[in-house]
Amino acid sequence: MTMDNGPHWFVACVRSCQEKKVAESLRARFVEHYLPVRRELRQWSDRRKLVEALLVPRFIFIRCRDSERAAILAEEPRIWRFLSYEGNAAVVRDVEMEAFRNMVEKGEREVRFSEQPPVPGDKVRVVSGPLSGLECELTEVSGRRCLAVRLGMMGAATMDLDLETIEKI
């Protein structure tokens, strides 16, 4: 795959339980990145606590030029490789990353992640709610309708969606 010189979103594979440390290291070096987390209430025998749980464990999204990936890999030992397919770097398009971030950060329902892309369905636009204006695919997942946002070769993120909040494009 031939890439232009502009920055792209790449998918970095991170050593187990090191995702937040990698994000902190990238932040300190001013490298644009995205670590999708969701806030969950966890119950222990003696207390309950709101924690940040990783949505996609062992992965972090890094926006950089293709030529900068080797330097990032060399400087950050907790990243062990970048995701690739048939020798080409896995790239998430800007529009896909923006839609994914909106789902994670503004969505009212739980986001689930599937490594296998959903079967292509109707293109839809969300017409109400915090995701209003978002365009993606409507798919069947476990017999339930949901909103799906493709993340390149990595798969797709899905979220339950009420049918009355969307329109077919």
C-alpha cells in the first residue's frame, strides 16, 4: 500500500497491562494517540468504585507519519509491533476514527468491539441523540440491530441503537 506523507491512525500492539503507561509516555512526547476507555462501576466485597476499563485491551491508536512508526517502536519498549495485514500497516481512516471516538465518548449505550467486521448492511444516519449526524452501517449482530463503525483491518465497533433514531441514506 502506498501512503502519502500525511499522518495516519495506526494500530499499535501493546504489552499486557501496559496500555495506560504507553498512553502517558506518548502524551509526554506529544505524540497524538487514542486509548479508548469506558467508565464502569466495579463491585468488590467491601466497596464499589468507578474505574476506567479498556475497550480494546492490548491496543492503542497512534496518529503519525508512516516514516515515524519505526522511531516510536524503538523509543517505546512497551509497544511490541504495529498491526499489519499482508505486509501493509493497518490504517484506520480519519473519518472512521472520528466516528469511533464519538461512539465511545458521546454514546449513551455500551460499545462492544468485534474483531470480525460486521456483514455490510444499509448505510444509516443517526437523526437524534448525542450521535446525531453520524453516518455508518446498520448491521445484525446476535439478532439485535446495532450501529457499526469499521476500524479498517482491525474490525468494527458496535453499539445498540433504537431504530427510531436513524434514517436510511
